[in-house]
Amino acid sequence: MSLDGISQHLLICNGKTCTKNGAEEVTDTIRAELKALELQKEIHTTKTLCNGQCIYGPIAILYPQGIWYKKMNKAKSEELICQLNGKGNAHIGSELYYHDGKTFKNHEGEK
Ligand code: FES
């Protein structure tokens, strides 16, 4: 497939633990919202295997921003795509890591 026009890539963990904790609903919700907002040609999604952060799952990771979101659910998935609509970032109060341009940093004080 071509990535022409794609500006962001959302990795959605569908590893064993995240799946047990609702990753399928998260994946379906994110993809349904992208479709509803006609963003499929701008934001590409990929289901992944385990990202090594199972205790924080379900995990979603946004690139190129390098933001890791934890404890995703249906409501947070809807909010994420809503905020990404027309913007480059999304703060949904569930950030786990962010990238400061050099390395990943832990978000403090997030739910
Ligand atoms: S299964 Fe998702 S981080 Fe491990």
C-alpha cells in the first residue's frame, strides 16, 4: 500500500495482555472514528504484538510525535481521534511516554 498523504501512524497493541484488556474494542473504535471523520488517508493504523508495557495496556503509540498512550478504552479512543482531527497532537490525559526530540520521557501525573 502507498503511504502518500499519510501524516501520522497509530500503532495499536494487540498483544496477548492488551487484547485481554480490551485492545480489540480500542482498535475497532479507533478505526471506526477514523472512517467516520474520513481520516483514513491521513492517519494510518497498524495492529502490533506486545510493546513491552503490558501493565499499562491497552497501549496505543502515535508517530511521528512519539507519544505512548496507556490504559486505552473506547472513550479515550474516541477522544484521541477527535483531537487528532486537524491537529498534530492529542492530550487525552492518558499519556505514558513522550519524545523530547532525543529520548523518550515518562509522563508524570497522568491517569
Ligand atoms: S500486550 Fe500490549 S504491551 Fe504487552
